[in-house]
Amino acid sequence: MKTPFHVMLIPTLGCPSRCRYCWSSDVNSPRMSIDTIKDVVAWMKDLKDNQVTFTFHGGEPLLAGADFYREALPLLAEGLPHLDPAFAIQTNLWLMTPEIADVLAEYNIPVGSSIDGPKEINDLQRGEGYFDKTLKGYKIAREQGLDVRFICTFTSESVERKEDIFRFFLDNGLTLKLHPALPSLKASEPEKYALAPEKFGELLVYLLDMALEHFGEIEIMNINDLCRCVFTRHGNVCTFADCMGSTFAIGPDGSIYPCYRFVGMPEWVMGNVADKPSIEELMSSGAGRKMLAFKDYVDKNCGGCAHIRYCRGGCPYNAIAPSGGEICGVDPHCPAYKRIFDEINDRLNTEMFEAPAVDMYAFSSKRKKKSGPGVMSLIQDMAFNRF
Ligand code: SF4
Ligand code: SF4
């Protein structure tokens, strides 16, 4: 099976919001021109032949405006038909208008947005007024038939209110995808809001319990992904797969980076779409070599870990960006990954060990009392595409 090809398009690093823990926005960022989109199409024509997903990310991608999407989407879709492009967008929705929503709906684009829980918790982290502006955009997006899901960033502070946050998503019928706050490399106190690995691990186990307790009532995307990784022994989200060479991000000026997380950091530029670099040329750039060196480091240093096949050392950005590219370790979230992977493995083994091959007590009064849903139930549920 070919590795999915993912290209993130960053129309600008600008953003109208001022979230306290943000590490990527830049008020002086330029905007991507349609000429850069044409360069992307020309660059990708002969680059690869596997299906591609384009994700518009930022900063805030809706700052590019309706006209940008009205021109960019047909250029990408019709210019690269052999790559069967799919699209996605990650936005805070503040600038959503019926006009933009219409364009996105035409291409059936799923929308990822961000909300950190109930208004009081969200606005404390993301700024006064954020919650209402996002919900206003959400309503517009839904009215045009767009599918919207929210990422919830847990910080060192909000993790202490995890029950309230989970209840908010459950009560409002929202899918939950969690994101641990990362150290902000631009802030004077980079670690202030970052979620410590131990807390992240506890949070994942808590959400696994909640996913089982409220089975069928809520989808917790990370828990599903983690269970699927363990069951298939294969990473199926970028954090737990080797993303190098199969994921790239294009900054507003056409610069190519290993992922959106590096955009705006000149030392991580791999090339520019205007020069049509090959994958080999990109991977032999300084940034490309660092990404590949991380892969080798993981092979050597995680070799004894039971989870290496479906963890792959976690996210290279988390591991090497804070040290300026020097590889001093794997993703600092390693203890959290170990904790939840151990937990899922243990529960799966227990469930499989306890499940009789043939239900010997099916017609007997000794029939075992039916226990609640387990990890296998989540996996079966995914297989039947219930969510
Ligand atoms: S650097 Fe991290 S976030 Fe970016 S694609 Fe790779 S694993 Fe995903
Ligand atoms: S859990 Fe930690 S040691 Fe194991 S593969 Fe992942 S990063 Fe490496």
C-alpha cells in the first residue's frame, strides 16, 4: 500500500485571534498568491503518483478570502486529476461567510476547527470573544452543509478541568479530538502552557475510559486512532508513522517545509515550489537530512520498545524543532504514548484471553454476566464505520 501523500497549504501565518499558547501565528506574514498555487500544480504534476490530500492551514487560512479559494480549488483539482486530490481545512471559523462556505461545500471539504471546551475555559485560553465568534462561523458552515469537527487543546491549566471539558463535548454532541499544548518556541516562557507528558498520558487513559463508558454517544478521534494503531500494529496518523517524504507544507511564499509546524522557520526550508524540486532534492536539503536522521535515530533508540512499529518515535517536530534540529531524543511525549499503548495492549489482551472461543455457557445458567464495551468494541465499531 502506498503511503498517503499530504500537502499542507499555508496561505498566511497571520491570524485575527491571539490564543495564549499559540506558537505559529505571525502578524507580519504575507499572503499566498494564486501564482504560487499555479507553481504548486506545476511542481506536483510529475512529483508522485499517489493520491494527495491538501490541507489548508495557518495561521488562519480564511484570511485568504473567498476569491482565493474560488480560484485555487479548481486549479488544484483540475490541474492534478491523476492525484485524485482531496481537501481539508483547519480554521477558527471567525471569518466564515456563506460565500466561502459555498465554495468549500462545492468541493465537499471537511472543516477542522478549534474550541477548548465551555466558553469560560475556552475564552480564558484563546481570548475573550473567541467562543462566540467561532460558534457564529460554525453555524454558517453547518447551514451550507459542511462537516465541522473541533480540536480541543489541553494546556497545563485546562487539563485540571478535563471532566468539564469532556462533558461539554458530550452534551453538545461534538466529536472530540484532543491536542496537547506544545511549547511555544516564540514565547518568553515556552513551557508555560505546554501539557506535561505525564499529564498527557493520564488524560489519554481518562479519555479511553470515557470512550468506553459513553460508548456510542461520542467519538473521541485520538482514542480510536490509538486503538487502531495497536490493533493493526501500524501507525495510521502522522504522529505514529514516518511522515518524512510523504508530508510537506507550502508557506505563503512557496517555500517548502517538512510540515506546517515548521512554516516560518527559515532553517527548515527545503526548497521552493517555483524551482520544482524532486522528492530526492527536498530530502537531501539540510531540513530533509535532519528529518531522515530522526528516522534512523528512532530505529536505533526505540528498537527495544514494544510499540515501535506503530509509534515510530512520535512527532519529529516535537523531538527536534525545540533543539534547533539537534537530535537529543525522541518526541518528549514518549511517556504518554507508552502509557496509553500499554493500557490499550493490556486491555486488549485481557479481553481476548477472557473471551471464550465458543460460548460454552450460552444455554447454561452459569452464563457469564455481560461486561460493558471494551477496546474490541471500539475497534469493531470503527470497522463498521459507525462514526
Ligand atoms: S512533523 Fe509531526 S505533526 Fe508534522 S506531519 Fe510529522 S508527525 Fe505530523
Ligand atoms: S513509545 Fe517512546 S520508546 Fe516507544 S517507540 Fe514511541 S517514542 Fe519510542
